[in-house]
Amino acid sequence: MNKKAIIIGAGPAGLTAAYRLRKTAPDVDVAVFEATERIGGISTTINHNGNRMDIGGHRFFSKSKIVNDLWNEIMPVQSSAVNPEKTDNVMLIRNRVSRIFFRRKFFDYPISIKPATFRNMGLVNTVKSGFSYLVSAVGKRPENSLEDFYINRFGKHLYRMFFEDYTEKVWGVHPSKLSPSWGAQRVKELSVLAIIKEIFLKIFAPHRETKQTSLIERFLYPKFGPGQLWEIAAAKAEEIGAEIRLNSIVTGIQAENGKIRSVTVNCGGKTENFSCDYLFSTMPVKDLAAAMGNAVPEAVRRIAADLSYRDFITVGLLVKRLKLKNETKIKTVANIIPDCWIYVQERDVRIGRLQIFNNWSPYMAADNENTVWIGLEYFSNEGDELWNMPEKEFIDFAVNELAKIGIIDESDVLDSVQVKYPKAYPSYFGSYSEFDVVRNYLDGIENLYCIGRNGQHRYNNQDHSMLTAIEAVNLLKSGETDKSAVWNVNTETEYHEGK
Ligand SMILES: Cc1cc2nc3c(=O)[nH]c(=O)nc-3n(C[C@H](O)[C@H](O)[C@H](O)COP(=O)(O)OP(=O)(O)OC[C@H]3O[C@@H](n4cnc5c(N)ncnc54)[C@H](O)[C@@H]3O)c2cc1C
């Protein structure tokens, strides 16, 4: 008789596990339980009246061959043979443009040293930045916090201008209270010195491949957004025998003699029990431990319960036009600004980032020529004032903010939608410093595999999430009980998108 694997969550990790299991371990039956009505998890696409938006913008970029091959198997990359005008199942090759909006002006992201930067900063700020950089270059501080990390690389003045407020917007915590390891992962090689070096290399060796991540300029993107790829992946997994049930929330997990035996699922209001031989979990570790109840030792339960997250609210706005002019040399449809997304560093608004979905794919807006479909991003904590604001009030607030900083006219808004996504970012504070206790306990449960982003409480991108699933399937097939390979994904300290 076939063994049975249950997978919690139909996001990139859960679907990759389902597909790989059915493809490479045909003697294992697969059932995926997904809490929501949607496929794709955080990498889903919302279709609002024909305008499509991501939960944030999702670049497809990986240095892993196995991930790139899998993406290509699900959705071929555009080429002379695969033309986006003729087929929908196509991965577009896109150019990344993203800038910082600060003091109602654009700055390059990452900050570059060129006349426009100094012009936008003004003489006083430029001089102050230069001096404070020199001060930090001669007297490096011990790196005990993210604040120290940034000041060592950029100087106090640039840090105050470009990092301090934005980091606090994203995490809800001041950078002086965040671990420097977050910076080490995201911007390790970025600093004033690195920027100067990059400028020289650009002049003297323009064709060389850039090493740093923040300077990657191309990425892949499904014609209709990330959710399209994951819906195709789900259909492919179903074709080869995986069962995927939506609106099915795993609420209880039963273990016996060091193994998971069954799960309790709320299937659209009806509670059912399902036995299993293997369990793959992409649900948040906090919820997983809670679902296992008293079987979990007290210390593990406490640490898991205290794990913290950052929640995400996005507003899709359809507007007739943006008030910002395209002053770049980059050509765009209707000459809108070319950015895929903009970091909003303005201090007088709460918005953190702005997505322009027309620039992610010209097929994201129902009318790409005459409307601009944008995504306003807010970082919040479940239960705080932003989270609790009624939808209409929140949309009005968001529209107001964008009008205030001169990006739109309120009268140009044609349509809107709000989407809230809890636990979008696993946080590296709270009880995270004790996370190994939880991990060791979960790893000791032989037939349980914790995979993906919230499944591992790690800042995993889609490719990492997929790789954890692939490693877990390999372990299952080999019978290996040491789960290190699953946790070793995404552990290099440098940022991972660099190829
Ligand atoms: C704003 C933002 C921007 C991002 N940008 C990028 C990017 O540019 N490129 C990139 O590669 N990655 C990006 N990511 C990361 C990417 O979204 C994740 O890596 C990926 O979606 C994680 O996949 P996953 O399957 O592990 O988890 P998720 O996507 O979180 O999916 C987990 C699924 O499990 C379900 N679930 C949870 N609890 C239960 C339960 N109890 N029962 C049943 N189902 C349950 C959830 O509903 C969800 O569908 C971004 C993330 C965010 C927040």
C-alpha cells in the first residue's frame, strides 16, 4: 500500500514538495491542505477587476540550477519561440528599475555617487554626508546592532537620511534594536566604498558581470504575476496525482512515539482527521507548535509562541495617471516612470514601498495604455491601528498619503482594493535567539519536515523555499533522519540573489 504524505500550505514550498514527491516518489500519495481559497501563499496574485497585483512584487531570481530548471519546466522563459503576445504561459525577462523617493525627489537605489545625487541632496547634506562618512571610516564601531552596521558602511548622516526611518517602517523596531546579521544578509557588500568601486568598474569594465545583488538588473516574471506560475504548478501536481484542498485549515497535529500520526483539518467549517506517514509543514512555526498542543515540551511551546512576525497591508490603486514625470532615458508605455517599485523614504507618510505593476509586466493592468495600476505597501503588526482600520478608511488614508507626497491626484483614482497578509515577514527578534531549541525538537520528529519561509521562520525567498522542499523530498526518499540539509538552504551570510 502507498504511504501518505500530508503537506500543509499551497505556497511555493508546499507545491514544490507535492510536485517533486509525485514525480520522483510515485509510491507516496500526496494531499495538500491550504487554509485560504488561493494558490501561491505570499507568492500569489490578486486579480481585482482584471488588474493583477502581487503581495509585494515578486522577482524570480535564483542562482540554483534546479530551481531555474523547475521554473522553466512549469513556465518557459520568453524567447523567439515563446512569444508573450501569442501565449500566456510565459516567463518574461524584465529589467529591474527601482529608486528611492525622498524629499519629493528620486535617488538611485542603491544610492550612487553622481551629480544628480548631490543635486538632490543639496550642498549642506552632501558636505555633512562626506564628513560623517570619513568619521565612520576612521573610527569603526563594534557592530552590535543594525544601526552600527549601517553607520560603519555609510556614515551617520547617510544612515539617518536613507536607512534609519525606512528600517523602522519595515520592522516596526528601531535599527539600534535589530541584529546586524539582517544587514549582513541584505546589503553585505554594499557601502560607500563599494559604490565608488562600482562606478570605476562601470567606466573601465562595462561588460563585466556585477557581483552584488542590489545591482542585479534583470529578473524573470510570469506574464500574469507569480500566482500564475504557482497555479500552473498546482495543476501539474494534480495531473500526476496530488490532491489539493483549498479552504482547509490544519488546526491540530497528533504525534505518538516521536512520529506524526494524523492531522485535524477544518475543511470549510467541517472538522476531519487525516492520518499520514509524513508531514511537510509550511505553516508558521508558531502555529505549528500551537497545533501540536501539550505534546510539545513547555520550553519549546514558550519560544514558539513568542516568535514574532511583521504583517503586511497592500492597497491596489488604479489611477488615470501618475503626477511624476519620466525624466529617465528609459522608454515606457505612455511614458510613465520606469520603476518596478519605489522605496518611499518620506518621513511624513507611513507607506513603505510603491509598486508599479505595469512595469513588472505589461499584462498586469487590464488597460496598460491608459491606466496605471499601483500597489501601496504598508508594514504593520496584526492588531495595530493600521491593521484594524476599516478597509474604506484605510484606502482613503493611503490615497491621501500618495497625494500628499505628490505622486497622484486623488481625483485620478478609478478603482481600489485592500489586501492584508498576516505573518508576511518572520522577524529575527523576540524569542528568535532561542529558535534552535524549537528546531531541534521539531527535527527530532522523524517524519516531520519544516520547509519554506514561515515553515522555517527564515527570510526565505521563493527559490530558497523551493530548495527546502526539494531537500526534504530527497531526505524522505533516502530515509535519512538528519534534517540539516533542509536547514542549510539560505544560510550563507551574503545575500543570495547574486549569481
Ligand atoms: C512583500 C514580499 C515580497 C517578496 N518578494 C519576493 C521576491 O521578489 N522574490 C522572491 O523569490 N520571494 C519574495 N518574497 C518571498 C516569497 O513570498 C516567499 O519566499 C514564498 O512565498 C514562501 O513560500 P512558502 O510556501 O514557504 O510560504 P507561503 O508563501 O507563506 O505559503 C504558505 C501557505 O500555507 C498556508 N497555511 C498557513 N497555515 C496553514 C494552516 N494551518 N493550514 C493550511 N494551510 C496553511 C498559507 O495560507 C499559505 O498559502 C517576498 C515576500 C514578501 C512578504
